[in-house]
Amino acid sequence: MAGSPRTDPAAIDLALAETMRRDPALRLVLGLAREEVDLTSGRAPAGVTVACRAAVVRCCRTRLAP
């Protein structure tokens, strides 16, 4: 096991990786599309699993099954 990032510079990468695992910078919420959804990358048919940024989930709720 690595030492403290204060005493072991190599531990900084491990500490950062663990921080990003535990508290990711971008939160995604998976949902099931109730209807066809137009995306910037194309169209997702009804019934497929889609990922939304947590910040926009409020406006997507009507299109996603719980």
C-alpha cells in the first residue's frame, strides 16, 4: 500500500483515482427511454437504456421510465 500523498508523491495518482471513483466529476443517471429520443448523436428508440447527465435529469424525467 502506498504512503500518504504528503510523504509519497507516487500516492498522489492513487489518491486522485480514488477521489474520482468515489465522487466523479460527471454524474450519469441511467434510464429506460419510454419513447424515441432525439440525441445529438442520433435517435435512440423507445425501450433502450440511455445515460443522462445528472444535471439534466429533471428535464428528462417525463421521457424516462423509473
